[in-house]
Amino acid sequence: MKESLATFWRSPTVKTRADRVMHAIIILTRLSLVAAIIWASLQPDLLTLAMSVLTLCASFVPTFVERRYNLKLPIEYHLVLIAFIYMSLFLGEVGGAYAAFWWWDVLLHGSSGVVLGYIGFLFLYILQARKKINLSPFFIALFSFFAAVSFGVFWEFFEFGADQLFGASMQYGNEDTMKDLIVDTIGAAIIAFFGYRYFKDKQGSPIERWVTRFVELNPRLVKKK
């Protein structure tokens, strides 16, 4: 049991100076959440406490995925996912960024469409490399697109639930929800286009480095059987 816990808390793969900087940012982010939890407990501020605990737990999702599925995620994967969680749940709601900056919600939903579309693309890339499927670049891009849009819908469900259960203010009516879904769709379309380009011509695609880094850390996943 102790060994399992030690494995879970182990740092992400860190190799270069840039990796160490990103890892330091992740640590500082989690420490700020611990401080917020302590502060909210003393007030008490139930909304801040609930959102801080939820954000801190969610920040370990990339680590959980690594341990659960025996993967190694590049440090930038950790940073991007944790930054999205922190900016949406903590800075957006507790810090009031949604109300202070009109573009905050647009930024998060657009970036989530890109990130989640990439995750869908990477999943199919692995299956394609292992000869588990044989899809054209168009259908791989199409799947990535719909995977990201679908998650955007579920995120709206989450925002609605948070508003109802915790008294948060993550949604501002039908117009806000539709705007979020439109931005999600645009972000998903962008990554679908780049995913299509990657399969057609790997050189020059903006996602080439992301794929290369993942493959370097997980060569067994793309080894052809």
C-alpha cells in the first residue's frame, strides 16, 4: 500500500530545465490550493472550500491516468490539464475571473476543445499505429472533433450541477451555454484540422512535437504487433 501511494505521488517525467520550470509551476499551483483550503476552513467559506478541494483533487487526474493505465505523460500534458482545471474551477469561480473578464470563459472553452480534441486524436493514433484500426485521416479527424464536442456538452452539465449544488455562478443562461458550445466546437475543429494535416504530412504540423514527446515516453504503445 505504501509503495502504491509513493508511486502515485511521484513526480511526472522531468528531463530538461524547461520541464523543471513546468513542474515547479504545478507544485506552486497545488500549494496555493492548499492555502485556499486552510483559509476557507477558518472563515468558513463553504463555496471556496468546496471548489478548492475539488480543484486540488482534479489536479491529480493526469497522475491518476498515468498510474491507472501505465502511461508516461509529458510534463506539458500535466501542466496544460492542471492549468485548465485551475483556471476554470478556482480562478474562474473563486477568483471571480468569469465576472471580471468577458473573454475568460471563451478562452477556457476554446482551449478545452483543442486539448480534448487532441486527446481523442492521440487515442486513435495509438490504435492506428498498433494496427488495431485502419481509418483514413479524415475519419480520425472527425472522431477527434466529435469527442471534443461531446466533452464540451458534459462540461456544461457539470457547470449546471455546480451552480445548483454549491450556489456557484458558472452559467448565465441559455445564451451563455450556447456561446460556450460554439467556442468548444471551434476549438475542436482547429485540432481536427491539425490532426488531419499530421496524418497527411507529419512534417510541419503544430501537434507534431506533442505526438513525438508522447511516443518517446511510451514506445510500447505504438509498437506494431
